[in-house]
Amino acid sequence: GESVGLHLPTLSVQEGDNSIINCAYSNSASDYFIWYKQESGKGPQFIIDIRSNMDKRQGQRVTVLLNKTVKHLSLQIAATQPGDSAVYFCAENIPFNKFYFGSGTKLNVKP
Amino acid sequence: GAVVSQHPSRVICKSGTSVKIECRSLDFQATTMFWYRQFPKKSLMLMATSNEGSKATYEQGVEKDKFLINHASLTLSTLTVTSAHPEDSSFYICSASRDRGTEAFFGQGTRLTVV
């Protein structure tokens, strides 16, 4: 659904530190989840996905954790770089193939 | 990853006119395409889901007659904003997936400004 509030929450981290971005999803029937990165004026870019039969998946410098009990996703970015600065969204795929987006978090990496 | 191309990237139109936005999957066949709308500093709001050869499924609150969606082939979906008004100004983004429950790839978005 649509996000609420005037501004996206912002996470500020120092270059080289690890970042953790959280997302709460809404539908207990959701069976597939994707993290996207969106830079200003561009479409979302796929980062990593996870299915509901898993609780952790690792990519290059990124890890996604899924906790179905509390309907929570997290994205961990190791050794955060200035190029990681963007808005990050989680998306949940509910049955019948619809993708709904979470409200988003702005990641600000300080050099 | 797969490539989804959206055209135009920017469009300015006058109130009362209609605007068509195209979404093409360039290197794969898309069973399903999605249309989203995004306001500044907000998340993506799903407008409709379209499957090739069938009518689009619109989300609650989205006017079917206002936002016409055509998914005529496995590589092309179009969104037509009819009788556009300034409040229709927004960033419209499409995405496409090969099969149900697989990753969706996004176009670069279309910035629509209605004057």
C-alpha cells in the first residue's frame, strides 16, 4: 500500500560501516520478497530476493533476513560505500502475483 | 538482469489531453506487467497488474477509465492517462516479470507533468 508520513526515514552511516535497513510487510500470505534500490529520478533496481521457505540469503556484500513470525525483513549491507546512497524498498509478492512496496528508507553514506 | 524499457522518460502535456506511456521487455517475454505511481519522497503505489491477453486488474481507488492499460503482447504494455489533470502529474513506473512469483524488473520511469 501507499506509505504514510511526510518524509522517508533516513539512515546515516559512515563509509565502511555496515548498514541494516528494516522493513515490515503486511500480508502473512506473501511468499516472495525483493529488496530494491532506487536512485533519484530512476526506476528501482533489483538487489536481492528471498522466498518464504528461507530465512537468510546472501549476495555480494548484501544479506537479506526474513522473519515470518513477525513479518519482518532486513537488508544488511557490508562495508557501505558512497555509491550505496539511495532509497531502499522492500517489496512483497502476494499470491496471484502482485508486488506491493514498503514505505522505503533513505540511506545516506557519509564519506 | 533483464531489461525493461519505458518510453518516454519525460512528458509534459496540457490539461484535458491524453498521454500514452510504453513499457517494453527487451530481452524476455513478460507474462505479467505492473504499473506503479510514485509521489516525491514516497513509496511506489501499485496501480494495476496486467497479464498478456487479458484485462488489467486495478487496485482499489484507481480509476479504470482514467488509466487505460493494454498488454497486447508478451513484450509490450501501455498505460494511457486520459483527460489528464495537474493532479495526475507524477512519476509512473512499470515493471515486468517472466512468470508468477519471479523477480520483477523495472523500467526507468516516466515523469509526467500536466500543465
